[in-house]
Amino acid sequence: MKKLPISLFLIAVTLCMNESAFAQKDFPVNDASTAALVSLCKNPDDQAGRNFCFGFGEGVYQSYLARQNPNKKPAICFPEQGDTREEILQRFLVWNKANPQFNQERAAKTLVRFFATSYPCK
């Protein structure tokens, strides 16, 4: 399983704590829903939004790893030579479009669901 640097997690946490990280166009500061995250992540011209999305996704994954019970089989396994973060984001946006029932759930919960569905352990 590929482990990503903890520094990305720390960046994501810092961004989450800083309200200006959400100060994008019409993005509500207190909206942690999947729909709000997708809205922020889908614009390829919004580099700040994309950077937040990458950091948020990394933070969610690192949190999952930190909370993983070492005695249980993990649910998420990224391949050693896996997708780039842009490819993962594009897969998530396609997956989200096919699964709109999760749009009102918390974005972190939906990302873990997406990771487990798209990158299951064998």
C-alpha cells in the first residue's frame, strides 16, 4: 500500500482550520458536504480550489490510515504504481456523478466510501 507524506496531511488540516481556504466564489464556509467539495473540485481553472481538494483528500486518507486497526484487514489499498492525484480526482468526480445520493453527506465520509469502492484491498 502506498503511504503518502504526513506533510500533506498537515497542510490539509491547516487549510481546514483557515476559513479563507473556503473563500471561493459562492462556497459556504460551514458546508462540509460532498456537494460543496465537488463544486470546489470540479473547476480545473481554479488552482486554489484544486489544491484544497488534493490536500483534503490526502488528509482524509491519512486520517483513515491513522485510525486503521492494525489487527483488521484494511479496506483501502492504493496500488504501488497508482493513479496520479489528478486521475483520482477525475475518478471521484465521475463516481460522484453516478452516486448523487451521497451529496448531502460529509465529504470526508464520502471520500472514504469512494476510496474503498475504487481502491479495494484484494
